[in-house]
Amino acid sequence: MGRKVCVMGLGYIGLPTASVLASNGFEVLGVDVSQHIVDTVNHGDIHIEEPGLHTVVQAAIQSGNLRAALEPEIADVFLLAVPTPLTREKQADMTYVRRAAESIVPYLKRGNLVILESTSPPGTCRELLKPILEASGLSIGEDIYLAYCPERVLPGKILKELITNDRIIGGYDVVSAERARSLYETFVEGELFLTDATTAETVKLLENTFRDVNIALANEAALLCERLGVDFWEVARFANRHPRVNVHQAGPGVGGHCISVDPWFLVEADPEAAQLIRLARERNDAMPEHVAETVQALLKDVEQPRIAALGLAYKGNVDDIRESPALRVVELLRARGVDVAAYDPHVQGASPMQRDFADCVCGADLLLVLTDHDEYRALNPRFVAEQVRTKRLYDTRNILDRAAWKEAGFAVYVLGARLP
């Protein structure tokens, strides 16, 4: 297999993958539709927050193994790592995958390998990509090869997990799977498992659906605990002492481009069979509304309340706001006329958002913790007490020291615990 790789999409997966390939000696062209992203990468900089990524990208650019462009070029391997968002009807929007595939057709030649990494509904390789790629006049399985190899990485640990995690490689045929394996074995230290493309597509969706369903159970249990007058976090801690129980953490909802999206692809594939999956998605999607209603209940005695929302990212210590439940909570409260100031030390450019923590909490009637950033755990409650107007705290992530904040004079409320 040749050493020239064209990576379509320079987002949270495409850019780290391109930089890892470049660092392993491949000649990599990263393609993106954004001129800003192309210029940023070509200057050795990054447009997303990910530990260690800037150093790897900078080294790859300086070595000459990585460059970025708006259009693809002739290559040996084409790797598609573009978004697959949801439509309003909760179905997979395959626009970006379709456009990426169509854009490489003029550059295909015999012996090429095309790999889809984007999370996709079952059957995408066979039913969507095959007809598009064969418009080149080349036959898949004979002239060119097609495989599906989904990413399985955690934001904040992408570079490490790209290398150490096991990978599932699904080929259109056996030869395609083996060709793809020859690429991934050059940098992946984890095990490589070969199967067919549709199986691999389904594996990726089931992985995230498993997590979503278990989070939904935790969120539903948290709501039950609030009504029962017990503390979900204590209940979960004790339940998890059982050797075969692992109750997940509750929270204000589920975000990110994977867990909050992928289960809908299975629902779309067979709505009648995927009823539990749908119910779990609906439970998790309803959590921001529950948080917003709780906030209003906690402030019903305050005229024109001001809220300091801590966190806009969908999870702690990342800048990713895709499908973030924190954003949804803020949107719901503002839509109801509530004055909400937001602060997130990791997110840049979200609007409206306070750049300074002190400005965010100044005069607030409620601190609303929506994201579990480490910076919030280190807050000094006595300092915050001097800035706010009313000492109330609602922690939807259970990350703050309740005793310390109560000692500083705050009325402390936690999602999943008994509320007034």
C-alpha cells in the first residue's frame, strides 16, 4: 500500500488522525471546507482543544508530512472523517459523508482504499458509498477497496486512545478489510478485529447506545430519588458496591457528537424494534427541561433573579459544545426571560458568555453547575460568597464539596437529591 493519505475532514477526529498518520511517516493531505481551518493547520496551529494535539500537528507540518487544503488530491488512501449530525426528525444527516465521497471520485484510481470513520447508520458503506464511488467506473472489491473503521476515542484523550484502543475494521469484502488493517497496524497498538462493514457500523452504534441507556437509567433513578427524598449519589455509591453493578452518573443531560446522536441511528433503522433505545434517548433529552424547571422552583421567591451558569461544554475539561445539555439549559432559561450569565474556561467564542469568572458570578442569585470542569472543583466558596447577591448553589454534576459550600453560607441543592 502506498504512503499518501487524504483525510477528508479536519475536526475532532480527522485532525488528530491526520497528525498521527503524518507522525508515522505517511504523506498526509487534510481536507476541510473551512478556509480558516485549512489556514490554521498549515500554520501549525489547531482550532480545537485537545491535550498534546498542538505539538503533534506543529511537528507534522514542520516535517512536511502534513498539509491542509480545500480540495482533495490523488492519493493511495482516502479516509472520510466528516460529521454525521441529526436532522430535526432525529434521522442521520448524511450530507457531509455524501459530499466527501463525491468529492474524491475524480481522484480515484485502481488500488485505492477508501475508509469511512464517520459514525453512520447500518448499511452506509453498501447502500450509500458503494454507488457513489463506483460512479468513477471502478468496481469495489475488484478495482478499489472500501472499509469502515469507526473511531472509539474520548475527548481529552484522543491522541492516546487513537493508538492504544482496539479497532473494529469492517470491509466491503475480506480483501478490503485486510487492506484497511495494513494501514491501521502501522500506528495502532491495540488489537485489530476484522468483520464486514455493516457489522462494524452496528458495533459502533451499539457501543454508544449501551452508554446512553445506562445514563438514562441513572437519570431516571435520580428523578425517582428526588421524589423519594433520598440522595441518588449515596444510593448509586452503595449499589455499586455490588460486584456486578455499575450505576452510571446522573446529570443535566447527554451531549457530544456520539452518545447523544448515535442511538437515533438505530431507532431510524428499525423504530419498532428499538423502543427501549428511544425511551432512553427521550429520558436523557428531557433532563435539560427538568434542570430548568428546578432552577425556576429554587428561585420562585426572588424577583428578577440572575443566574451564573458554570459550564457550556458537554463534559468536563474539553471545549466541545456539540449537543451540549448545558447550552440547552441556558437556552431554556433565557427563553423564559431569566437573566443568565455563563462562564466556561475551556469554550471560546460561544455567545453570550462572560470572559471572567468574577463578572459571571457578580450579583448572582444562584450558581448553576452544568459542566464538571476541574476549575470549578477548585473554587473558593468564601470568595464566591462575597460576589453573589443570594447564596444558593445548584450542582447538577455533584462535583462540589457540599459541606464547604454550606459552611460558606450557601443553600446547596444537588440534582438527584431531595429538593425543597
